[in-house]
Amino acid sequence: MPTIRIEMFEGRTPEQKRALVAAVTEACVKTIGASPESVDILLFDIAKQNWATGGTLWSDKAAKPPTG
């Protein structure tokens, strides 16, 4: 009876989310022997201005032109 939390940037379609939860559920069934009905998946859509890596908001990273 796993509960899986998935945090990702907002913007995925309902179809993409359906495919994701189906694939994750299938992986749990195959790898740990869970029944599909016992797999709970929580999806969290996070705005880029609410997520930072390395001290920089992702919204700021997206706004910068590529260097090189």
C-alpha cells in the first residue's frame, strides 16, 4: 500500500497525468508486488516561482537567455 508523492512544474495535461499515474502504478505492481488498488499517487503542480534549485528560482532561470 504505497503512497507516492510526485511534485512537478505545473503545465502537464490531464492526459499526461493519467499516463504518468498508470505507469507509476504499473511499476509498483511489477517491482514490489502491490495491487493496483493499493497504490495511492498524489500529484502536486508547483509554479516555477515556488521552486528553487541552487539558490535560484526556476522562474528566474527560464527568464534568462542562454549563454554560450
